[in-house]
Amino acid sequence: MGIFTHLIKKKPVVRVKRRKTVTYHQLKGGFLVKSRLIPWLKVGKNWVWLGSIANSKSKRQINDWLQRRKNRRTRRLDGNLTGKEGNRVQALAIRTLHEWLDYIPPGDSVVFRCEAAMPDKQFRVWKKWILRHNYYLKPDIDEELKSFFFYKPREIE
């Protein structure tokens, strides 16, 4: 310890809080879009976050689908696609992804899995959309699991 160490300002220690985040968006025709980001897997000191987006007419139907409850509402939403608001939902999902990447701490990552009524079609659309419009995101794409993996690198000081 030197004589003048008390003059050097220390960085405040900020504890990283990993809490789930949920946002709702209202669309035309009474549709709701729910986007949810939850800490999913711990890998060393970092976490993998699971991002999911669903749209429907009611909150109960969306919540039942996200919780995978075995009822009529879940089965009905399993068979539906995005409807007339499909492109708007895709654009909203990309904007939400950017917000999530700002929200998560450095070193963590976000995973999107395609779990729609037609996962192959959803995967093709997402892949084309992400690679064409978001050249700077550079996700790891898993063709077999139909998922996208976005990593937020640690900042170098």
C-alpha cells in the first residue's frame, strides 16, 4: 500500500442481478405479443438465457402455452401461426432481441428456439431475417435443433 492509495477512487462493486423480464405489446385486431427472457442454464460464471415470443388474443392462452399446460388453449395455439400480423411480430421480436442483449450482463448469451406450429418454416424465416437485416449480430445457428444462439462478449478494459 502506498501513501496516496486513499486518493485513488475505487470502482463501485455492482452486483449483477439475473431476473426474468417480460414485456407485452398490443397489436391491431386485439392481438397480444408476449416476449419473455429467463435465465435458463448456468455455464461456469455465466448464464444462458432462454428467449421466447408468443402472440394470441388472450394472456391466459399465451401463459398456458409458455408453461406447456395440457389443455385446449395450449393445443389450439400449437396449431396456429402468426396470422395477418406475422411480419410485424418478426420485427418486434428482433427489436426485443436487441433490448435483451443490452439487458443481459457481458459474457451471457441468449437462445431462441423455433417451436411454432411449423418449426421448419419459422426457422427458415428467422434465419433469412437475422442474416439479412442484422449483419452485426452474428448468431451461432444450430440447424438440427432449429435454434439461434446470440453471445454478448465480455468488455475488455
